[in-house]
Amino acid sequence: GVGAARAGNLTFMVGGVEQEFDAAKELLTCMGSNVFYCGEVGTGQAAKICNNMLLAISMIGTAEAMNLGIRL
């Protein structure tokens, strides 16, 4: 989010050629505190999608529990 970006606490999940990742890692650590190499091209994006899906499922569960609690 914006707050993490301003604080330099972003997380990067990176896919691609490992030597290119190593070259870019120093720059990425200026913007984020967590930089992970995920493997070949596309794996970083896949990891991000999985992370977003898990967050969405958690938020839906929280909202449903709150709705149930209010109705009961």
C-alpha cells in the first residue's frame, strides 16, 4: 500500500533470470524491506496473485463473521 511504499517497506516477489534478479536486488531493497526471488519469469506474479487471493479470502471470512455476529 501507499504507507508501506512511503516507509520503504514494500515486498517484492520477483521472477526472471537469477543473475538479473541479483543485479536488480540492490535497487529493490531501496524501496522494500522484503525481496524474494521466486524462480523463472512469471513466478513472482503468480506468488503475488496467490498472496492477494489469500488476503481476499481472509477479508471475506472476517466480513461474514461480523455480519453473522450482528444478525445474531
